[in-house]
Amino acid sequence: MKSWILFSVFLFSSSILQASSDPLLDFLLKDSGLVGSQVGALPVQSTSMPDPKSGQEFVQMQVSHPVLGAIKFLLRGPQGFRSSGKQFKLLIVAAGIRSGQETVRLLSAREDWIVAGFEYPESIGSISADPSKIARFIRFSSGHLALMNLYLSQQSWVQKEKMGIVGISLGGLFLPSALRGKFQDSCRVDQLAS
């Protein structure tokens, strides 16, 4: 039986997202053929930024989805972790809209861990400039987070039994919706700390 380690810090009430079904998310995950299949068929771009001082590597990732658009996230791990042949524990951080993926830079480095930071589909600046983007932001954020999690769970350098995810601030609001239903069956997150 699968057990989930799910830490969420809620600064907003997430009861609406936890209790309600999201037909768009169901459609995107089911009808796009991504649940139970490889996300690897989607186009992926990456830019590596080694940090010789810390011995770590930052990798800016972008997975392109035909409906959701660009799903962006930042990875931090030991230099060369994607091609090392080793597997690492993974912590995904879904933080607030102002910090987004940059939260990864604030966490201390560990040799046996990879940290992934989620970037929202819209920024405060883009929403301020065009308030109609708030609807896209609300509808697509859970899908972006879900597909990022699915993509990372399928990478050879990730220990699937040692994945964890944490939602902080706004990330705590979208996380329950992103990890519910059939999507949960696509990932194995058994334990984080051992």
C-alpha cells in the first residue's frame, strides 16, 4: 500500500480545492494520455548552471504541454546529477507566487538530495498588467504542478520511493488539487526521511 508524505503549510483555506473536482485537470491528465504513460514524449528544454563554489548544479527546466503551455521549474543537485547514473532523493517545493522556483536557492545543499522548485504559469506582474490572466493562473497552476511531479517521478536519477512534496503559502493551496485522484496512482511517494 502506498503511503504519502505530504506536508502543506496552508496560509489560505484549501478546502475548496480539496473537496471539489476539477474537470479541466481531469481532462488534461487523463485525455492527454499522460496518466500512466511517459511524459518523456513532451518536448523538454534544460539549461544547466553549475555552481563550482558549492559543488552544486542548478538546472532550469521547461516541459512544453500542448494545452498547459510551458511548465517551468528549477532543479538543484550535485553537479552532473542527471548523467551520474546514481539515484537521488527528491523534494519538490511549491512555494508562494513571489518566491516560486527561487525557493530552491534558499535551501542548503545536500549530496544525496535534489530539490525542485515550481514556477507558476503567471506572475504577479503579468496578472497586474492583464487581470484576465488570473483565470488561467487558477485553472492551470494545479495542472502545471501535477505534470512537473509526474515528469520528475519518471526520471532515472530520481528514487521514486524517496520523493516528497511540500506546499508553502500559495503552493499549499494548489497542492491538494494537483495530487488527488488518478494522478496519485502515477507516482510512488513512499517515504522521504530515511
